[in-house]
Amino acid sequence: MKKRNFTQLLCVVAMALLGIQTTIAAVDNPPTTLPAVPTHDASNVFSIFSGVYTNQVAISKFSGPPAQKASVENVLGDDMIYLQDGLNSWSYVHFDQTINIDDYEKIHMDVYVVSGAFSLKVLFPSGNIDNDKLGSSVMFTPPLQEGWNSVDMNLADYRALAADKVPDFKKVTRIGFINNGGQPRTVYIDNIYAYNDKGPGTGMQKYSVDASISVYPNPVIDILTINSEIAVNAVRVFTLTGQTIKTVQENEVNMSDLAKGTYLLEILLKDGSIVTKKVVK
């Protein structure tokens, strides 16, 4: 048995003993290790594809070069985007809804290169506009190497492009990847999310107070209800120092297990906007 397959088998057996359900990916050359676990505070993250954070969008389809094979595969118990023989022209990951990442500073992703170092360019098309033809992409440096690569792109680099090439980060519908050298590559991608380095109340204004959204009762004893005209996607509760306490994907939060004090409530709406409220327990 090859060392790679044996290592993966040991991992799967260990997960089975721990009661974790997983499968070995039906793909060639899967990673034998997982990428480093993201450490950004969830209150500063807009998650697109990650098992660590609450994703605000789902993948609807893939598109790209004719020879490309694309799918979401479970590898070592973790879902990853699998692009086989792609990136020699633009390889796209499409979302099931338009997302707004305009209030964020950076975009992160972990990219596993199966074979052959290459220079990666990343593109954020808006709506149905083929702005890949306008050159509105940015190259990541240094070149990606074989194995896992941690990629962090500054959105300021996109905003510094010529005016007709700047992506509309309020209306992102898909993300594109390409090998700047033009040859096909096989990669696995995980942990795609936008984020801010700075915490609540500093840096870019991610947070706002919206009078059209109400939370009650406030002060609260046990169940806190969020009333909003726009559907609620998720709610996060964190301390005034930025520590995340809990995350729920509904418009009610059970606060009964929290100590008395003041908390910030981060409400993520279906339209991509984020609102915060102060709650007293």
C-alpha cells in the first residue's frame, strides 16, 4: 500500500473511532493533511466556503476549461473544492446568491497544489459582467508551491485598479482562478472567506445600527427574538472585547446560559448586510 493511502486510511480509522462520519475522496492525489485551522475571529469574517465558520452562501455550480473536472469532495473529513486539470483559462466557482463583501479588507483561501508550482490570479466578477476580459484580476505573490498554500489577497489591490476594472464587491456572484502561466493545474481549495484584521468599532465600518431591526426583550432573561423585514441568515453573540460566545442560524437566541452583562449581537441578513445590536442580560 502506498504511504499516502496508508496515512489517509489511518486518519479515516481514527475518525471512525471518534464517531466522525467521513469518506475517502474518489479523486486522484488528495491531500494527506488538512490546511491550518483559521484563527480569525468569527465576528470579523464573512465565510464563503469553510467548515470552521458559518457559510453565508452556497456553491451552485462550476465552470471553466472544457477538460476541467470540478466538484466538492470530502477529504479527511473536510469538504474541499476540487478542480482537476483546470486554471489554464478562468475556472469559476459560482454562488447561489449575490454576496456583499465590500466592507472587508482581505480575502483568504487555502490552496493545495498537486503538482507544479505556478502563479495564481484571482478574479471577482460582478453580476453577469464578464469583467475577466477587462483584466480586473490580481496576482498573488509569491508563486504557489506543491502542497498547501495560505493565500491572503488585499481587496485594496483590486480597488486600486483602473476605474473600469474595479470589481463591484457589493455584487459578487462568483470567484475565478487562473494559472498565469497558462498550463492546466489540479488544486484543492478550502476556507474561502473575507475578513477584517481589526475588531469591532475600528477600521472599516462593517457594523451599523438599523432601527428597522428590533430585538426583544432587552434586557433579556432567556430567549431573545430578532424581528427583521429581511430574513435572518445567522446571529452571533460576542462580548464587548470581541470574543464570540455563540452562533445560531435562526431569529431566536437562547441567552439563558450566559452570565449577566452587556453583549453585542451581530445579525447577518440574507441580503448580505450585517447589523449589530447591544443586548443586556
